[in-house]
Amino acid sequence: MSKVSVLVVDDATFIRDLVKKGLRDNLPGIQIEEAVNGRKAQQLLGRNPIDLILCDWEMPEMSGLELLQWCREQESLKGVPFIMVTSRGDKENVVQAIQAGVSDFIGKPFSNEQLITKVKKALQRAGKLAALMSAAPPKMLSTGAFANDSLAALTGGKTEVVRPAAPTPAAAFAPSPAAAPAKAAAAPAGRGQGQLRLPGGMMACVVKALSLKEALLVVKRGELLPQVLESAVLDLEQGEASEVARLNGYLHSVSAFEPKPDSEWLQVVFRFVDRDPQKMDYLSRLIARGTAQKHFSPGA
């Protein structure tokens, strides 16, 4: 039986590791290659046969969209399923990727179930899923359950996957509606506000401090509780021009903001995994004009 090979392209090591673990735990026998950006992916695609590409959109040197456009120009790659893993949900971005020939989208932050569902769907369309699943243990095949859902534990568990019956391109690929953000009117004073997107929904947050590596956030305790090591996206909108930056990362720590067990507010340290120059420049400008502190102590 020929091996089924997947290429994971992302400049963030943490995201690549999450994707690789999810694939290995739920699709035994799958062969995984990885690249840190589009340029490296090009080199690898020129040497090894690949059955599916999972690619981040925003990367230095060559973006996911540029890699997609290049792949569709290559005779040997134009039919290979290409799934874009992105926090870009704007209609113009979706349309742009569809026109370039994208096969599907996975929105950041994603759950383990979303990842595996999308990958299985793409491999099935390519006629590769049956051969891959024949290598799965009998228990997995008979119950349909994931034998080791470690990634789901890391990313906060399962979330609902929306499957439209007959979607238009925008409806098919735009991220599913998130839960209504919690009101942050009574939140502790901070240096700006943002939205924290988790696999289970969205939370309003107050940015207490910001550096090029991490953000110290305060969120209101509610039904949606942030989990340590959960993948997330921080939307920051600040400045007169209302610039918006979507910063990918994970929750490094979660603690009570007030020194009591029933604290209404939680303090979250959000570590960035992006290395995109434009995002780093945005953060640098925020810090330079005093919007955020350069350094902070998570316990402060």
C-alpha cells in the first residue's frame, strides 16, 4: 500500500506540532512532511510526492496564497488538495483564495475534530482516504472514535462543525459564527481592548500589557473558560486608523485576577506564535507609542 503524505506549512512551531500530533493520533500510517514557509515548501514539493497540503496564510518570505497560486501553476500539483489554515475570515480574502484554487479552509483557532474532519474530507475527494483508514486499528474503525484525542485536550475539546448542505463559496469557507463576545464595560482598566477567539467562541478582553512575545490579558469569567495550551487568535484594534491585527498564539497561563477563588476576572498570558513581519511591525508601533508596556511580569 502506498503511503499517504501530508505537507504541513506554518512558520509557527507550536501550530505545526498541534497539527502533526492531531494527524498522527487520528490517522495512523499517515506520512507527514513540514516546512516553515512557502519557499521551503516549494523545495520540498519539488522533491517528494504530496497528497495533501495544509498551509498557513500569513508567513514570511512567501505567503500561503502565493504558494497556492504557484501550486496551481504546476502540472504535478494543480490537482493536489490545498487546505488554507488561517485567521483571515474577511469575504475578500475568502474570495481571493477560492479564485486561486483553494480546496477548503480551517479557521484559527481550530479544534482537533475540525482538523480531522477537513483532512478526511479532502483525502476522500482525492481517493486517498480508504487506503489510509485500512491501516487504522479495528477499534477506531468500528466505533468511529478517535483513539487518542490528545490535541482536543490541548485545544479545549470539541466544537461544532458547520456543514452547509449546498453552500455558496462564501458560506462554505467563511468561519462559522462565534459566540457573542462578553461585555467588557466593567473590566479592570487597561491599555486597550481586543477580542480573544477560542475554539469554543469569542471573549472580549482588556490588554493590560504587551510585548513582542506575549500579551497580558484580562477576561471576564463566564461559561466559556480559557484553557492552558489552548490555541487562540487575539484580535487587536487600536489607533486612529482602527488598524486590526490578528495575532495567532496559545494560552500560556490562566490565573485569577483577584486574590480570591471566586474571582470574577481571569488573567491570561497569551504567547504569540506569528513571525509575520507586518504583525511584528504593528506590535512594535503599538509599544513605541505607549499603547502597551514593553515588559511585564505575568504575576503582577
